[in-house]
Amino acid sequence: EPEVTQTPSHQVTQMGQEVILRCVPISNHLYFYWYRQILGQKVEFLVSFYNNEISEKSEIFDDQFSVERPDGSNFTLKIRSTKLEDSAMYFCASSERFMDEQYFGPGTRLTVT
Amino acid sequence: AQSVTQLGSHVSVSEGALVLLRCNYSSSVPPYLFWYVQYPNQGLQLLLKYTSAATLVKGINGFEAEFKKSETSFHLTKPSAHMSDAAEYFCAVTWSGTYKYIFGTGTRLKVLA
């Protein structure tokens, strides 16, 4: 069964460093998303991406964040200068069509020290 | 504003007993509702979804949920718990015109032998 994959599973970085989280969505899906879950808190929406542009973003997704689909298979989330409060589990998701169910990857645990 | 509340962050049931996980939503527009399950070290897996068709929705692994507009609820049930059902369960809401899902805080289900 097709699935969303994410790498790495765990990333440790120092405050102020740039980090790129990678995702491979399901191959025929056209809509892509990033969510995050700070330990003990809710899963929160960050951004959605369609047709090579951001279609919606939350107030969390500020100028420190960017997303890109660098080729036909990968979808990345970049955090330019990480802060301690960026420590969280980051989930990538994809859907085939708008309003279809979203399929989630296993997550990348980001630890900022 | 749309939101989801899951009552009970931890629920314990005996093997073979009824599972009932509660989800109440708040939405000013017709909602689309989902239940996801997360097993340890895995991503969010879709259990079932409500998208304005039948109010009783059947999902995978014997789970079902009933949409009750009058009670603004979408509780998840399973007649007989298995040990393998032990996981964290998330309720989520979305609506027409947005890409994002809003998640509840999750309920961790423990199944006792």
C-alpha cells in the first residue's frame, strides 16, 4: 500500500541552525501539507501546498519557514534559523484531491538544543 | 471558530469490552470529521471519515463513529476491544474552503488483559 515517507526520523540541531525536513508524498497525490506536534500538545497545521505554491498557511508558518517541491517526488520543509520552541514532531501529509482525506507520514522528531 | 474537543486523555478498557472515545466539535459550517490512530513510532493512520453522507460511518479494524449534529458529537466506538487497539486516537475536523485539519488533543487507549 502506498505511504508517505519522511526522513530523517530524528534530527538534532543547534539553535540558530538551518534544518530541512524531507517528505516523499504518495506518488499520485497533488496536495501536500506539513503539521507539527509539540510534545504533549495538539497536532497543528502549518502549511498546505498545491501546484507549486502555498495554498494556505497558519500563523505559526512565519518567515522562518519555507516549503519546496524540488523535484517530482520530494516535498521539503525548511526552518531557516531554529529556535528551542521549534522542537516538535513534524508530520508531512498528502491527498489526491482537494478535500480528500489526508495521508500522514511517520513524522520527523526535531530536537533543537 | 472551528474546534475539536476530546474528553479523556487516557481511557482504559478490558479486552473484549466496549471502546468509546469521545469527540465533540464546534463548527459554524458543515464539518467533515475524521478519526486517526497513531501506533507507537508510526504516523497517523486514517480510521474513518464523515463527509456528510451516512451519519453512521464504518472504518477499519471494526471501528465505527456516528455523526450527531444535535449533540455536535462524533464519538468512536468498537464493540470488543483487542490488545492491538492500544494506541493514541485523534479526532479532526475540516470544512469546505480550507486545506487544514484541526485536531483534538488525542486519547490514549489502554487495553487491559
